[in-house]
Amino acid sequence: MGLATTVLSSLFLAIGGFLFGYDSGIITSTIALDTFRAYFSAPSETVTGGIVSAFQGGAILGTMFNMLFANRLGRRKTIFVGALVSVLGSSLQAGAVNMTMLIIGRFVGGVAVGQLTSTIPMYASELSEAKHRGMLSGLLQLMLSWGFFVAQWLGYGCSFVSTQLSWRFPLAFQNIPGLVLISGIFFLQESPRWLLEKDRADDARRSLQRLRRGLDQHLIDLEFREIRDVIVADRELGNVTWKSIVTKPTWRKRLLLGGINVINYYGPSIYKILGISTQQSLLVIGISGALSIVYCSIGLLLLDRVGRIKPLLVSAAGLGAALLVNAVQAQYFLDGESSGNRNAHQLRSMVAMNFVFSLFYTPLGIISWVYPAEIFPVEARALGNAVTTFTNWAVNLIFAQFTPAALAAIGFRYFYVFFALNLVAFLCYWFFYPETKGRTLEQMDELFGDQMVPHALQDETAAAIALGKQGLATAEVYEHA
């Protein structure tokens, strides 16, 4: 019963991933439609980049909001605020009468996604048992794939409509996931870890009891004690600040490791280089989106068995190889330098290589949400996760703004940049990233060298003795619990 509650909670939270995937995917088909381009007077490559990067810029602001307020509001209220903002942004986009209004709507929608993507994986990880945490916090990526899938096929279907409805309806559809989140978020349990960190021990115990209903009561008590003991011990370090999260070596390491979509956004532009029509490119991307759901489902089932680091290594190697092959193939795409005749075999191979790219992107896509959400201590988790998500969105903003011009200027040679980045990522995963599989969130301190107390789920007796010897005044806050 307890597992069912946690799974249902994680699935509901992952609706935020559907929102992100749909928001990201629907702009792909929208900016490529003839009806859209006619209404907005054929926007230039720079304006097109602005439409996409406005979303990224908004997401950066959303993560900044979380840096300042998420730990005060709690997990549920932060998601509620993000969902409200998403409805506002979606409505502005659907009703846009000029390019300025559309870009503002994209920016506001990005704010919401920034808030949600830096909260939902963290919230899901705090609700989950260690043995299921990877799968449940990774559900965000599965629902993101579903959102992208729905966006692509809805966009493909609307490409046959010759009126403004072809792009207004898909943009209006963005309201649905936000409204669902608004209507149901307060039926979920608040994070017991956040409640304990806020000295609400009785509420935390009740929340944990409901989440673990059906499990052995002694194990529930031990988990509660482990969370409590680590929070009490960490309070000896003082309040978490920007300075502490950067200057404390073990926390700084977590921050750097936590900071870990161009083909999705600019698929039609890439296929246009290959001489494929807009409708055909949307069809190809839609098929790729359907396959990504299959890949992601398999990846989630394996994640808590094989761990985080091995899939990251496979992902970086596969992505780098796919990008390198595509970049090299582009040199032989034309049969003759001046003939303009396209090599049909190369065309099919290059399209197929994008399907390979999608396959190897799956592990990275899942773990990029899971890993940062589980490595920070509870008192720094909201801030740390917001900072790492901020970094991700900032890098995405740079590439989103410059990719259209780069693709137009140098075509597939642009992919050499991403090949190099994946090579660097592979080396970083190999040498610096510790494996987190099977550990509770409190036990992450063992991996980063800042453990202060024994963990109750590992050694109940040692944990009880250690807390008694500490004699911390803050322990009295939890004694009655």
C-alpha cells in the first residue's frame, strides 16, 4: 500500500515532466508551420532563436525563484506556484496577436518549467525508498518523452490545417497539465524530510507513515531516525548560505557533479538541410519520439539495478559516436560539389543516426534529473538542486540562441562541438562521479566524505549511541517523535 502511494505520487508529480516535454516539443512544429510563419510575417532565424531561447531564459528565472523561496515554501507549494505560472504562460502563447506577446508567453512558460524541473525530481526522491528512488524520480523523463510525443503528433496533425487553429490549438493545449497539477498537488504528502528540517516532527512522522504504509514498522522507525539524526547533526554546521554551499569542499563537489536538446528543438531545421519537407520532418521526429518512450521505459526498469554511472558512460560514448558519424557523413551528402544532387543512401543513414542519438540520449535524460536530486543534504537540497538546474538551463539558453545561425552557416559540422563535449563528459563520469544506487538520501554523506553520525538503517545501535553522546540541544526538538 505504501509503495502504491509513493508510485502514484511520483506519477502525478511527473505530469510536470509532461508539461516540459510538451512545451519543448510543440514549439518545434509551431515555428515550422506555414500558417505560423505567414501570421508572424516569416520570422528570421534570429527571431526563431529568440522564441526558443525565451523559454530557456524564463526557466533560468524560475530556478532563481527556487533558489530564494523553494525551501521556505516547501515542495507542494513550490509546484503549485509553478503550475499557476504555466497556465498564465500557456494562455499568453495561445492568444498571441504579435511576436512580442508570443515571446513573453514563452518566457513565462519557461519560468514555470524552471520551477517545476528543479523541484519535482527532488520531491519524488524524498518520497521514495532507496531501492526504487532512481525509477520514481526518473519518471519525470518518461513523462517528458510522452509530452514530446503528444506534441509532435499533435503538431503533425495540425500541419494539415490551413488556419490559425493549426498553431493556436496546440499552444492552448499546454494549459491542461498545469491545471491538473493545480487541482491535485495538495492531495500529496509533503516531504517528510522537509517537514523534519522545519521542526515539524509530528507532521513528518505522519507523512512517512502514510508513504510507507504496509512496510515493517521497525524499518519505518529506523528511516525516521536516520533522517532525524542527520538533520540534527548537520545543524551543528550552522545555516546554509550561498557561501557555505560553495566554500564547503564536499558540498562544492556535489554542486559541480550536479551540473550535468538541440536536436529536439531544431529537428525541422536540421532535416531542412537534408532536403526533407516540414511535414516529413515532423513525421520522422514523431516516430523518434514514440521510440524514446520505449527506450525510457526500459531505462527506468534497469536504473536501480545497474546504477547511475554505467548508463552515463554508455550514453556519453553513444551520443559522441552518433554525432561524429553524422558530422562526417555530411561531407559526402552531395554527389558532386556543384551538382546539388543529394546522396540518397547518405540521407537515409543520417536520418537513422538521429534515431541512434535518441537511443543513447535516454540514460543521460533520465539520470540528469535523478542524480542532482539525490546527492545534496536535506538542508541544502532545494538550493543545490536549483543551482544545478539553473546551470543546465543557462547552457541550454546559449545553444538555443545560436544554434539556428550555426546550422544555417556550417550545417552538420556544428555537431563536432557536441562530439567534443560528450568526450569530456565521458571522462568526468569515469573519474569523478560516485555511484549512488541503493543508498538512502542521508547515506550520500558517506560518498562525499562529510558523514557526521552513523546511519540508523545501517547500524541501529551505533546510531543510538552516537546521538546520545552528541548531546545536541537540537535533538530535544525531535525527542517526543
